Amino acid sequence: MNYLDLKLDNDTYELLNKRFNGNKEAMEAYVKEIVIKEIKKTDPGSNKSSKKKNDSNLENYLKSAKPGSRSYGIKGQGW
């Protein structure tokens, strides 16, 4: 496991200290959770980006059919 020391401004530290009643382990866990969530939001390999890719593939597939042609969808499932 790697460690990272964070330097917080006094106001931020006091808010954390007050919120967790001085429990430094709880403060550390909270900060770690927030950092992990934020990194996952911007991680190109996360589920969000692959979902966007899948959505755009589906959208492109649906747009490739002629309007009203019923040429897309599950085989044999026309309207």
C-alpha cells in the first residue's frame, strides 16, 4: 500500500475534525472514498465511458437504417 500525506487548509481540516469528532481514521476513510469516486468519474476505463461508447454505437446503428424501413431490431421482430 502506498501513502500520501495531504495538507489541508485550516477551515477544511476543522470541518472534517468537527464532522468526525476528531476520529482521524474516519476522516481518512472519508477523504479516501471521495478521492476514489472522483477518480472513477474521470477514468477512461470506467463503466461510464464504455456505456457512452455502447450508446453511441447503438445510436449510429439505428441512424444507419432508412427511416420507416424497419430494417433494425432483432431479426424477425418487425412491426
